[in-house]
Amino acid sequence: MEIAVAKDAIIVVDAQNDFFPGGALEVTGGETIVPVINSLLPRFQYQVFTRDWHPPGHATFEDPPQFHDYSWPHHAVQRTEGAAYHPDLNVPDSALHILKGTHPSWESYSGFTAEELDLALWLRNRGVRRTFITGLATDYCVKNTALDACEAGFQVVVVQDAVRGVAPETTSSALQEVQEAGAVLVPSSEIM
């Protein structure tokens, strides 16, 4: 079964240097999603890129980190190389950029909870009914973005080979949770 993308939106979640191998919060194998995302981007009328954009000294930074909510290493700090998009990612000039985690006291795991823009409203105003979720990491920001998209009433497709998670067990659990919320999982080969 192939899924046509007409007036749909692709959301690229946190494809930033700090989440790829060698970064502060690297996702093993994360680099494999970049060519898949690049192949999908031209098929969509609307392209949304979310990005962690933490101020220095963000409340979630801890030394040493415990690698759970509110205990992360310094990552995706505003205007640093770690916060930049992966160098091989094709970012269209027309793309919408969502900065999240900008408040020094709290975290934002979803592109739909960014402080600067109501993403659900932005999508609705353009007639978007379906979102295709890609990016990093499946078990955190991808999951939360997909869940919020479902809650906002969008049809949600998670592109299986365009997401990667931190750990197999939390990734599997995250994918099950988004499916239970109404999202569907498809490989990129089924998207035309």
C-alpha cells in the first residue's frame, strides 16, 4: 500500500548534531535517517523542523547527568555547533523552524509545545490534516511530538526508517504508545 502526500506536512524532529553519533546525547545509528528524510522532503508541501534550543544553564542540565528527565548533559545549547542541524540534512528555505526548550526552567519534548508558535494552529490554517513524523529520538521527542499531533486531531504517520531511538526497549514502548494513540507506522518506501 502506498500513501500519497498531498496537502500533508512532514515534521523533522531534532535532527541536530548533539543527537547524532559524537554528540552530547548521541543516538546510535542516527545518521542513517538523514538520507531517508532528504528523500522525503521534496514530496511535502509543508516541512517543519523542530530543534532543541536551550539557553546555557538550562534546568535539565546536570553534571554528572543521570540520563533521564531533568538530568541530561549539556546539549543543544543555543548558537552552538551541537544545536545546529546535521550537516548533510537538506533544509529547504521555505521550511518552518520550531525552537523548543527555550525557557530556562522547563523542557519541551514536543514541537507542539514550543513557546513561540502554536504549531497545531499553524498547520490547521494551511489545511493540513496529516503529519508525517521523522527524526530523533523515537523514545523522547519523536514520541511526544507524535502524541501531541494525535491529541490535536491530526492523522499521524511515523516513518519507521526515518526515526531512531535511544534504547530498544524504550523505542519499542514509544512506538506502541503512539500506535495506541492512533498513529500508524509506515516505511518510507510506502510514501509517494
